[in-house]
Amino acid sequence: MSAHAIAHLERIRELPPSLLYPHQADGVAFLISRGHAILADDMGLGKTRQAIAAMNIAAPEGAILVVCPALLKLNWRREIRLVDPAARIEVIGARVQADGNPRWVIVDYDLLARHAERLRSAAWAGVILDEAHFIKNNSARTSHCLKLLGVSSDARAALAGPAQVYLLTGTPMTNRPRDLYNLLRCVGHPAARSFIAFAQRFCAAYRNDWGWVTDGASNVAELNALLKEVMLRRKKDEVLDLPPKIRSWVPVEIDSATARKAQRAFAEWFYAADLTRPNNKTFLGRLVKLRLALHKAKHAAVAERVRDVLATGSKAILFTAFTEGLKRHKKTFGEAAVTISGENTAEERIAAVDRFQSDESVRGALRKKQPYRDHFIRNDEESASARPSPHSIPSALFRRSNF
């Protein structure tokens, strides 16, 4: 480790004690010491906060780029503010005001092509790729990310991009080593200089009449040893410093004309109402109408979040207050999810619970419960709920979230 990295590591001790759990401080130290690294902790162990803290220490000057799924852009903005309340932030493509001369720029994968010229021309001090498994396949999105990180088409050329590059993913991929190849290219690992050589060594690659078949796995123990050089992965049962429950909001930007119209109509009615003559029946009726509009607008974002949970190998429970939501989510997840509601008999509910607990093909449970909650997601001991309001529209409240 260089003296430069050691000096940065000393700054971890200067951080407020409440900012990081011990395992997160270890993760920050790992990222700083490697410079180019993959943080692959289980969902809920705080990869977001670790990456922000590490970047603030290792790259205190210059601009930082965060590339993440669209669903998580506002959550990144929120988490950066929690670490540094004075941070200057721009969220590309979001309806939030950008700060002048931003230190942090947040963009989703789908907007990389539209803003390619601007993003590639900037001299980034650091880049964070969240949900980095998004670039496991060869695609235009992957190509944009590789160029941002200074990864040359010449596999033997040195990286020419930012000094700090952190890839975050909670999805284990060692059962299909080829999914790791692009991630290893991003961090400059020598094992990723040639895909064919990598595939022959770690993917049990062979040729048939159509070309190379690379969806297997071989020499897994050797691959795991190589990954330890650039990747840190901890599971929840290996981390002993977490409290029993952590809750945090995951905000979602609502991009629905119907939901915005319902929001505006409710606010106009509420402010014009005579509060000296309350009418609870009218109020609740209008509130339910607003909540239903927001509920429908959040469906795609919630479904995407559940898919991320399922991709980690965990099972998920999603609660909704609306029958319409139960049916829509059931249509999305099909036989991979069971439904539990008041329409089921006691025997049907017990059978659904038994299937969820014992059938590995059933990854989710959809339950209609609690009329004054919109969505609730639980990942083993994780959970999430949402309560929309006319001014703040969060999608999920997580017990254990990315800090």
C-alpha cells in the first residue's frame, strides 16, 4: 500500500462515529487502498454510504460521477446529503434543481448515450457504478461505461480514466464467471485482458458449430482467490455490528401525469377546505383516490426493486393496500410469487405461506394488508413500506438499506 493510501486511511478515524458501522469502515478502507475495486456486499450492508465516504476521502477534489439505475438516483442524492449536507449535486434527468458547479453528478444507465459527449469530456476524479451487474453483458450501455472509465479496446493497455473507480453490486455472479469479465476490465484486473483466455480458464469454454460456449464455470476456487485482490464481499450473517432494525426512505421520482394531476387536485381541495367544518368521509375519499394514483405510478419502480432483491438469491415479501396492486404484481412475477389476501380462505393462506417457505421456485409473496400503507417489502429481515404525501413521495421504507 502506498504512503498516499495510508494517509487517506488515517482520515477514516476522523469521521463522525455515527457515520459508519465497523464493517463499513473496513469497506471504506478496502476501497481506498485498492483505488479500483468491486464492493459486493449483501443488499442492506450499506454499499452506498461506504462508496460515498471512500470517495470523499480518496478524491476530496474534483467531480464525482455516479451511474446507477433510474430508480436509485434520488436515493443517491439523499445519501450524499446525509454524509455531506453541503454537497453540490446534480441529478441528470430528474425534476430537482441542480446545484451550481456540482461536485457530484448522478446519471442513470439509460441516459448515458444521450449525455455521452458531456460525460466523456469531463475530467472525473472518481466514478461509481452502482448495480454494476448491469454491465455484465456486451451492450451499448456497457460500452459507454467502459469508455468513461478509460478502458481501452486494447486489452493490454493500462487504464487511462479516473484514479478512483468503485463498482457496487449485491448480486453474486461466481456461478457464471463470464458475468464478471466486464467488471474485472473496469478495475483493470490482469485476468480480464483476453475474454477467450478468461473463458477457457474460468468458464469451461468450448467451441461448437456456432462458436464459443461460455456459460459454464471452472477453476472456481482459483477465480475466488483472484477476486479477493479487487473485490470485497460480506454476507449479512457475517456482519455482527448491525442493530436489529434500520429504517430509511428510498425516494422515487413520480413521472405520471395522472398522479401529478391527482396530487394537485387534492392539494387544491385541501387548502380551500373549511377546516372549521371537517368532513372525514370526504377527506378520506379524496386521500384514497390520491394514494391509488400514486400507487399505480410507483408500480414499475417497486417491481424493479423487488427484482433486485430476488437477484441476490433472497426471497421477498411485498405488502400492498390495494387489490389492484396485488393483481398487477402477480401478473409481473407470475408463478414465482404467491398471493395472500382476505379473498383467500384460511386453508389457501396457509398453503401459500408453506409454498413461500419451502418451495425454492417461489421467490416472492404478495400480501394485501393494512389499508394505510402502500408498499412494504421485506428481504428476510429487511422490510420496506411507503406512505405517499402531496409533498414527498417515497416508495419504500427499508429496515436495512444502502447507507
